[in-house]
Amino acid sequence: MEKYKMIENSLITKYRKAIWAKFVKGVKEFNMIEENDCIGVCISGGKDSFLLAKCMQEIKRHGDVNFDLKFIVMDPGYQLENRKKIEENAKLLNIPITIFNSNIFEIVDSITESPCYLCARMRRGTLYNKAKELGCNKIALGHHFDDVMETILLSIIYGGEFKTMMPKLHSTNFKNMELIRPLYYVHEKDIIAFAKYHELIFLNCACSFTAKNHDVNNNSKRLFIKNLIKELKQDNEYIENNIFKSAFNVNLNTIIGYHKDDWNYNFLDDYKKDHHKN
């Protein structure tokens, strides 16, 4: 049996509970895949996006919804060995990628303030544009459970607000385009275990900026949050699920204020009214 077939088989056997069932749960619960969709699966070269690609192939093969897939790889200025590794992994995993070039790394290299934020925004926009060019109405990204959980804490600790990473959302700049995150319920530790089991080696971080500034990556806010969660987990094994679930269980009766788009609410707006009800 060819290796890619063994990998596909393991998704619905050995990793059925840890990965496949959670992937399907996210897709169905949030209605991510609809009839006649054309979904651009964005592959960065890392473990998450390659696993996402295999899961999307499997659900297309075995699911009950008719939809199309495009596997999109943007080369923002990778070193040749990194691009070659992506191409080799795509071939090994039997993923028919469409690869295209951009000069995002070159542009970001001259930015000193928030280069990672700018890079992420530019990459997202470029991927939307290419996906639309290929006839897609959605793009799929490989963000997983840990990314969602960490984003919640990052927003609280560093942003002074409560927000999360949504399972899907409409694009604000590309009409009739959506973004979906099918690995929403899949834990990073299980993705790592899956890759190790099959002896798969993916790119960790191919960013040229990070390569030149090692301390930026090692001291990143997200890495700090990862370590903080590990420390908290020593006292409470359910800490990860509790953080994640908090985004589903917001008690508006105990929130001082919240906003949606340009509309703002303060608990004082209803304070006297609620008192008279009692």
C-alpha cells in the first residue's frame, strides 16, 4: 500500500476519535461545507494545513455533500529548500497543489513595526484573491483548537477585550467569499502525534523575518500564552477546555459592556429598568 493511502486509512481508523471525529464535528456543527461549494484549502507547508488538506480530501470522498476542492500554496518568498519540501510533501501525500508566487516577505522585510501582523493580513488577502481566481467561494485555513484557545487569552491579556477566533466568517473585502476553519475542535497534540506516527516532516516556520530574528519567535506573545496554559494545566487538567468553552458560555447578565459593529452596550442602559422589574 502506498504511503498516502496508509495515511488516509489511519485518519478513519487509528486517529478516528482524536482527529477525524473532531474534524467532522466542527464541519457539521458550524455548517462549513455546503452543496456546490468550491473550497480553496490554503497550505502553508506546516503540519496543520497539510492535515487539513487530507481531511478535506477524505470528507469529499466519503461525505454526502457535493463540493469541489482546490489546494492552494502561496510562496511569499520561501528559500528554495523550503519550497522544495512543500512540493515533496504534497507529492508524498497525494495532494494536487496549485502553487503561485508573491513578494510578501520582501515587502514585510522593510517593516519594523508589527511585521507579523502586516504579513498575516497580506497573505490572507492574497490567498482570497487567488482562490477567487480559481473559482472558489470559500478558503479553508488550518487553525485548530489550541489556536482558538490561545487567541482568547491573547485578546484578554494583551488586547483588553474578549474575542475569539471564529469557526467561519464572511470576508469584508472579497464579495461572496467566506473563510472556514474545519480543524476547530482538533487538538495540536494529536496533529503532532499523527505526523510523528507517519514520520512526516513539515515546515515549522519558513518566515524569513523570524529566521533573522530568532528572539522574536522565541519570546513571542503566543509562545508565552502556550507556556502559561501548560503551567495552569498543572493545577487544573480541564483548563484548556474551560478557556475554549468560555467563548460558548458568555453570560450577558454579568457583562459590563459589549459591542457589535458600531453598536455599543453598557449594563447601565438597562440597570434601572431591571430594578423596576423586581
